[in-house]
Amino acid sequence: MENISHQSSALQPPQRFAVIDMLRGYALLGVVIINYTSYKGWDYDHGNNADKVLGFLATYIFFRKSALLLSLLFGYGFAVLIDSLKKKGSNIIFFFIKRMFWLFVIAFVNSCFLGGDILKSYAVLGVILLLFYRSPTRTILVTAIILLLLIPFSSGYTLYHMSNHALEISDANRLLFLSHNILDVIAYNLSDSYILQSTWPFYAIFVQHVMLCCFLWGMFFQRIHFAENIYANRKYIQRAFWISIPAFALSTYFTFLAKHINFLKIYFNFFIISFLCGVVFFSSAMILLCISGKLKYFFRAMEYFGRMTLTNYLTQNIIGFFIFSGSGLSIESSKPYWFYFMLAIVVYVIQLFISRYWLKHYYYGPVEWFWRKLGSGKKLQFKR
């Protein structure tokens, strides 16, 4: 989410959109909860009542909704960057491909610590977005709607009609994750990334289908200047909030119902509809609270967090690597479900304070600075 302006010798810090940064910070809360609880697995029904409650919250409140929101915000940031490059007369294609190349490099490093990293997909699909940067807003909207309507069918088809052999291979290699040799664990994470994200149809086709759809919706919202006109759009956000409540409740109910109806489970996945409705519900609620002027300190802290998304995301994964893997504390799935949930909250809260402190002294997080500097090839102002 940046608007880069030039001085004679240095690139200056970007103009920020506070609500966009806040939403990004909120999304990273869900990401760390899902990433940490995934080490325990999804079988929380056999735990105690606390595990069941936290497992329900993780699955139906955070699971994938945060990744969907981050994808939408990436598309928004893509469109902001394109606008900035157009105004400066820069070579848009060369600049953006270079930026995505370095994002892929960062993603590869991150994959050493987290096998399920999604940044690689962001880098690849980011290049595909270049096909739309000259497209009219109407074309982007129509394409996004078509992709959205196909999501439930794409989910059911890839999950139930295509091979899941990649999951079996991943499970067979799991012992490497428990090795005390750090190179074994890194090798496992890298191979797991390839196996699950390139050879598992559910991810390779469906998940990236959803990401591209969210990217296009983000581009559309930037084209209509959603963040810049956030207060003028308040009534539309309120309308979306009230509509999303019954939609989220009904889609979640049908998700449970579909478990017992093979046709719905196999051909039309209500789970993903619940995700999408949840994104609208929670995002609109957070935006309305933010622009109401309430909980200012809380939202300001999340804004700081969101301005250091890459740094905080990589840090979360490195911490998880040394807590859960065999080359660290070897905890893996040995603790109760609540331990993973609460650890994620603790790590997130600590990062909130660190982000606030860091951005009082520097314009960027360290990884953000590194990415922008390599992507622009110019001197970049860092310290305040």
C-alpha cells in the first residue's frame, strides 16, 4: 500500500492509508493463530471444553478469512503502486516484475521456516495481475464476479474429484520435521511447500483461484478509491455489515448441514462461502469501529503492525520454527490445543508493541525496507 514520491537522491516514505494498514494488522492476527494451531492439527473435538471453544474460533472466525483479506489487500496495494508508477511515467511492467521477483526470493527464505508459506503464490499471481493493469474498472469487476461465483464449485471439484496423493507424501515425510538437524527441518519445509502447493490440486488450482479473485476485488476497490473515501462510503459499509450477519450465519449453518449431504459436500462447498461472508462481516465491523473514533489506541497499534506486515509475518514463522520443530524445542503437536492458540496471541501482542516502537524510529520494517530497496534499485530513506 504505497505511494512513492521522488526527491533528487532518495525515495521518500510512502503515503499510508490508515484503515488499509489496520486491516492488514488485523489479518495477521488470524494468520499467526492458524499457523500455530495447525501444528496441533484440526482434531480439537476430542479435547476439553476450552479446546473445543478455541478450535471453533480458530476454524470459523480466523481460518482462511485472514488469508482472503490479505489477498484482497495485496490487490489493493498493487493498484495503488500502478497508479503511482503511471504518474511518474515509470516502466510499470519492468518495475513490478522486479518487485515480484524479490518477493519470491523473500518467500523462498520464509519457506525454510514455514512449509505452507503463501508469499510464493502472491509473487507469481502478482505478475499475472499485470494483465489487468490497463483494463477498465468494469472488466476487473466482471472478472472478479465470475471468479467469485465459480469458487464453491472449484473447491468441491478439486477437493473431492482430484488426487490427494500429495497429502500422503507430506505426512510420510513428517518425521524430518522432528529431526534435531536444522538442515533436515529446512529440507522438510521446502519439500512440503513444493508438494502441497504445486502437486496438490486443491491448492494449486483452487486456493490460487481464490487468491486471484481476491486480488481483483482489491484492484476494484482501489479503482473506486475506497480507502480515500472511507467516510463517504460509511453507509455502504454499514449495509455490507448488516447483510453479512445473516449471510455468515446461514452459510456456516449450511456448512455443518452439507457434511451429511454428499451432493453439497462434493459439488458445492459451503465452507468457502462461509469464509467469504466472514471476511465481509469482520472487515466491515473493524472498519466501522475504526472510523467511529472508538478504541483509538487499539486501532493505532494494529495500524503500526500492518505497516510491518512482511517483517512480522516472517518473525512469527521463525519463532514457530524454533518452538515447534525438532531443531528447536520439539513441541510440535505435544501440547493441548489452547497452548498453540494462546502462544499465537502472546506473540502477536508482543509484536504490536515492537512495531509501534520500531516505526517511531524508522519509516519501514527491516524486511519492507529490504524489499522496496531491491525492487526500486534506488536509495531509500530508512531512519527518521
